[in-house]
Amino acid sequence: MTEPSISRDICLNDGTSLKSLVNTDTGRIARRIFSDPELFELEKAHIFRKAWCFLAHESEFSDVGDFVTRSLAGEPVVLIKDDQDQIRAFLNSCRHRGMRLCRTDDGNTSYLRCPYHGWSYGKDGTLVSVFAEGFYVEKFLKKDELGLIPVTKVETYKGLIFGTWDENAPSLSEFLGDMKFYIDMFVGRTNAGAEIVGTAQIWDSNANWKLLAENSCDNQHLHTAHGSVVQLGLLPPDPLMLAGGNLVDAGGGHILHLVPGPPDPFFEDLGLPFELRAEFPANLSEAQRSVAKRTSFSVGNVFPNLSFLHVMIQGDPETPPTPFLNFRVWEPLSATKTRIRSFVLVDRGASAEFRKRSFETYVRTFGPGGIFEQDDMENLEECTKVNSGLIAQRYPLHHAMSLHMEPVKDFPGPGNVWPTSFGETAQLAFYQHWQDCLLTGEQLELAA
Amino acid sequence: MKNQTRVFHGTPDYCRIVDWLYDEAYLLDHGRLQDWLELMAPEIDYRMPVRRAVVPKQGSGFDEESAFFADNLSSLKTKVERLSTDQAWSDQPVSLTRHMISNILVEKADGGFAVTSAFLITRVRADSPYDFFSGERHDLLKSVVDGLKLAKRTIFLDQTVLKSHNLSFFF
């Protein structure tokens, strides 16, 4: 897929050029993009209502009628397993008065019944019955036209369920593009695939969603932001030891880094138990295995707002370094507030002991109670707050680390790949794509 | 709670336990975290399950496998040591917490006491929003030679969406 060419610029209400906000040649990002309500509305229109956004995981639905409630572009959606074992997704809103139908995080139901006047929908979204149907005539109650509003497209990749409101969206596979190569290493490497452990941690942060996404491809913050953990001896004391590995711009705004561990097979293949690694050859290509072999941990972001962490770490000195796999959605509530929905996944083929230790390692290090993430939230909330100032906004932010470096030619995986995990080139690729989405979207609107 | 095993308000054991809980809250609210760790039994299981928004027929909504805390003594020590470094940015400047503990119900249990208490914890820090946390703790307090030690604590928070950016303190 070639990126649409963006010839024209767009002016924001105050006359600022949209193209001036992101300068990938010099590595400068305008601070206003982290708090401006006008840009937030553009993001909703041209990113969140168009992109494929992560909604749920197949393992959340075991029985017919199982449902979960989520958000897509800021609007409530419900996903439910229908009688044909198909997972359907609908706007979580009754066609009568708009009432929210499902108001729990999850559950199991035969019908989706509105709490207001009792309109009831089948698991496939069809309007089955309305209250006091005898008081309507057919021409004023066309039930076949009053089904639930479906999420325009719903597709699944290796257990990950995505949805989009855009009928012109490319297939999910096309949208994920080269990122699939890397996603496979996390959720497509073992015979039985991965599943969610328990349920999501959900919390709110007063941070802009892009800062949260950007921080998911930022290996250079570890030594300072997590200095407390360095002091405890749970991260290497030499900051440059973390500079190894690669940064990847997989296209489409999808980015990640891949970082090796100490030279020991224990830290290769994402540090997974050897019995799980034995399943790699049946599921991953030779190139994917070659990338996995050199990787101990990897963090990245699937555009726009699905970050993943595959981190091998210790939550305390008595537990050996243990990998965990975490996906989190940064759901923007406003330009300066984000709801975080964070899931731990584990290979279905993992032992019960590993599953427990992997989950505990996540909880002790990440999430609101984790010794790493406590400090991440501190930085990202403060950046959001300070960057909203008009004096501050006269001066752009600086994203030029390793900007002089050329991508490597001989990497086994796809994308633009830089020869270090210390750099801001991948983050710039994220912001460039962000800007392209807004420009392309606005031009289409103007043309229409 | 059965009458046969209930330890009633006003009895010497009840008073001992209330004093223990107040002393613990005092240590937590005065930054005496090393002293707080001394109150833990070696097998301490310190956990806060994730709570889902559910209807009553689904039960309490607490998930059996997911958690905001899943700590043992080693990871609690790590958290305390982290807070004592000068780079724990979440708590630089320092967080001011107040643990208000009430509704204390005590029952005799194997080797000690099962104690339920309600909490209201406030947290204030620099110009950050005022944080409130309410909920219930289920403790297992073990009788040892020199008093009582906390062997298990499960924290049931009254929130399904955590309205706070971190949980960098102890409940």
C-alpha cells in the first residue's frame, strides 16, 4: 500500500499550519498536539473513527452469549458471541432512545434488553421485540430496519479482535501490514496461541494518549525514569547496556523496539520457557525466529493506540527474570485524559507455574502498582500538563536522537530498522503517520 | 461471622487487634515503611484483586486471577526500597497519605485472627488531585511470640475503574 500523497496543507482555527506541527527532518514536535481540543476532534474524525482499533481478545468469549463492553473512538460498543459462535460488535445503544444496553464490564445474556423501555435485540443484533408492540402499526415500526448499529467492520488477527467505523478501511491484514511479522512473535508463536489472564486492569491517567503510545517505543527513558529500579539493581547500572538492539518503523505508524539481553540462551527468544520455544519452528518463519532469538524484550505500539510490552524482568530480587506479555489500549477520553485498559496474555501451552509467575512479574513491575509504571505515569501526566501552556508551546519538543543514522540493510525483519534501540526515529514515524492521517482526512472532507 | 468464633468489641483480643491496626496505619502515614515491613509474617500474601463492574447475580466482580497487587515479602521489600531511593519520581515530592480504619470485625482463625476492616485512604501530593480510596481489607493476623504478624491481606477496592494514576503506597 502506498501512502496517499499529501500535497495541500490545512490551517487550524488560529491559522497554524497542520504540517508545521511535526518536522521529521529536524525531529521537532509541536507541544500543542498533546492538549489541543481542536486537534483532538480531528484525531477522532480521521484516526479513531477510521483506523482499526483493538477491541477484545477471542479468549474472552467461551460460551454463546458471552459479552464484553468496550469503547471504539470514544463510543461504547458491546461484543457478543452469537448462536453461530461468531463474535459480533455493536454500538452499545438502543435504537429507541439511545440508552446504553449493556452496562457491566462483561456477562452472559440471551438477549440484549434495553433497561429503559425493554426493546430487546438478539445476539446477532436484530430487534426481536419492543414493548407494547400492539400500539404500533407496521409501517411505523419496521423491526428489520431497527437492529443494533454494527461496528462497520470487525476482523481478527491471531486472536486479537479489531474493529473500525470506516466502511472504506482496508482489510485488517493490510492495515497491520509489516507489523504482523512482529505481532506473530508475541501471539502467533505457539501451537495453541495466547489467551488473556483474568481480566483487564483499567485506570485513568491525566496524560495525552500519544505520549503514552510514544513512551512504548522509548528505550532511552529506562535509565532515568526508572532510576529507582536501577538503584535497586533490577536494571543494568550502565545505561549504554540498554542501547543494543533495534528500532523498527514497520510502516503505517506501527513502531517497536527489540532489545537483546545478556549473552546467554536464557535471555534469547524473549526469555520464554524452553518448552514454548520448541513450538516456534512450527509457527514462525525462519526470519521471525532469527529476530526472536536476538530479542529479550520488545515494546511497541500498533497505530493508533494499542501498545504491547514483552518484557523480561524481575519484580523482586528473589524471583528469576521472567517474561510477560502485556497489551494495553490507550483510550482517549479527552485531549488530556486517557483510560488505560491493560491485559496480560500468556501462551495457552504455558505451565500453570509460568502463567502465575509471568502474571505476578507484570503486576509487580507494570500497571498502576508496578515499580516501573508508577514513575511512567508521573512523567506522562506532567508532560501533558506543562505542554498545555501557551508560553511552553512557543518552543517545540525535541525528538532527534539517532536522527542522523541510516536504517540497516541486512535485518531479517521488515520495515525501516535502525541499529540501536536508543533513538527517536521510530517515534517520529508514529507522529508522521499521525499527521498524515489528519491531513489526508481533512483533504478528503474538503474535496467532498 | 459465627458467634462461637467471633471476637467481640471490648474484649482484650479485640483491643489488641485494634491497636495493631492503628499502629500499622500510623507507620504507613509517617513514612516508617521499614518498621511496617517488620509487621509482616515471612509468608505474607498481599494482594488487591481487579474488580469488574457486574450485576449482583455475577457475584462481587472480583477476578480470581487478575490483580493490582500480587506481592510477597520480597516484592514488598523491593517496593519499600524503591520508595527510599531518591529517584522514585512518583513520590518525589512526597505523597501525604492518611489511613482511616474502621468497622473492624474480628474472628478467631487457625493460628490467629481473621480481621475485616474498612478503610478510607486519602493521598495528597504537591498540586496533584486529591485521591480517595475506600474499600475493605481482609487480613489474617498470626499470633507469634512477640505479638501479631500479618500473614495475608486482600484489599477489596471500591473502584472498578481506578481513578488514580498509580498505586505507589500501601493499603
